[in-house]
Amino acid sequence: MKKMIDLQATLACGQVFHWTDRVDGSWEGVVDDRLAVVREGGGRLVVVEGDAEFLGDYFALDDDLDEIYGGFPGDPTMLAALDFCRGLRIIRQPTWECLATFITSSMKQVAHIRQMSFALRARFGLAVRGTEWRTYPTAGSLAAASEDELRACGLGYRAKNLRATAQRVASGEVDLEAWRDLDDTALREALCTLPGVGRKVANCAMLFGYGRLGAFPVDTWIARIMRKNYWRGRAKPTPLALERRLAKRFGPHAGYAQQYLFHHARMAQRRAAA
């Protein structure tokens, strides 16, 4: 049976940071203000609790993975990542939550980003009725917080940038949803005007929050993979040079290729260190 989704890979690959795996094999999380419990059955998404149509869109079940895989280059590095990650889907995250989370991600590992996400939820989020969960804080609630209060959630220097961006969004100066009408170049440029948003964070927001599947974030992991396996020049390339060349090489679904390469590399190193 064809695997429609690999839930473990999708939720643990570093694109989203608050889902919790339960002892019964299901996963529990909050999307916007909706509790969701899902599991994988026969390679398909099974909704235990929540709106199946809403979650089908959230998990991008309408993305044609066969078509996406067909556009991947056939080199050994990409094929190994595809074999390991088959069924991983790019989630369609709430725009503000995605942007804010990646502003806090600078120079942090996945586990640390997750800790910050939960700390922000605990302190500034709204209670989800009937559960112990809290929502991701709105831009307004973070704009009203002090920098010290945000630092207390483990953000360090990122607190200043998150607060400043939240203030611009909460005031109406920035309309993140209206930016959906921008083309990729204009959207990236607009995102990069926000405090704490450089090209890498902008590409993450585009890929995971705006569904721009051609966006190709370049972090330390990806730069290492690209330089080793895809760069033929003698000079050490800049992240921008890598992004431009490889986004073109991987085509309209470059973001999927990036996430497969990223997750495979992280898990391979973890297994090697075990």
C-alpha cells in the first residue's frame, strides 16, 4: 500500500514544534485554537479527534507526492533522503505562529525551539477548553509583553526581535494575510523588513506558513549537505549562492527536497552518535 503520510517524520522533522506523541502511538496538538489528535494507520492519516477536512488541509494531503518526487534529482544523496523520508509532508501552518516560531529559532536546535514554543504558550497563550493545552500567543499578546517577560521564556536576544515584529503586526502596520497576494520575490523582500527575519527565516515562513513550495531555506545543516554533494566550485559558496543555485536545481518543489535532506541528515547523525 502506498504511504500517503509518515506522521512521525512530518511532525518531528523540524518544521513544527509543539506536537506531542502519546503512548498509544497517536499525536496530539493544537492548530490555531483547535485540539487535534491524529495517528497513522496503513500509511494514511487517521483523525482521532478534530475536524478531518481542516486537518487534511493542514497536513497538505492534497499535495501529490508522486509528482513531487518525480521532480527530485536522481543523485544518491537525494535518493537516500527520499527513501528515508517518504511520506513526509510540508504542513500548512498558521502564518503568524510559523513566522514567530522561526524568529525564535535563530541559532537554536529543534529541542530548544520546542521548549520556547511551549514556554510562550504557557505564559501568553489562551486555554483550549477541556484540555491542558494553550494556543500560540497572538501578535497582540506578545506585543504587549515586556522584553524581560519574553526573555523569561528562554528567548534571549530573540525577545527584542519577536516583540518588535509582534508590535508591527498587532498595530496593523503589517498585514501578514494580505501578503499572500505577493509573488515569491516580493513576499521574501517584505518578510525581510521585519525585525529578526533574514533570508533563511523568510524562506521558512514562505515554505511552512505561506505554502510556497519552491522556497529553499539554507541553514547550517543544508549548507553542509549542499557543499559536500552539490557544489562543484572551488570557492566556498555563500548561503545565498547555495539557495539560488539549488532552488533552481530542485525546481518548483525545492522546499520538499530541502526538508527531506534536512531530516535525513539530522537523523543519520543521531543514529551515528547513538
